Amino acid sequence: METPKWKPSKDEREVMEAVWMQVKGACEKLKEETNAKDGHIRKMLQEISDRYYS
């Protein structure tokens, strides 16, 4: 049985956009203050996602 695809409401999209801007800013700051590369940040975000949403 297939689960229906989730479609965010306008309010949910606005929240996701705000959160994304905060994450993006934090990632840019991390890159400026350390020698982290995009691959390192991608791996870190994937690990966080796996930990909380798996």
C-alpha cells in the first residue's frame, strides 16, 4: 500500500523556508570559521537527519 505524498500548506512552506535560511546561514558561518567543505557539511546534515527522522 502506497502512502499519499505530503504536500505542505502555505504556512508550512513559510516555516520550512525560514528554517532553511537559518541552516544555510549556520553552514556558511561554519565554512568561514573552519576548514569544512560542502561534502563535510552535507555529511553532517545527513547524519543529523538520520538521527532525528529515522
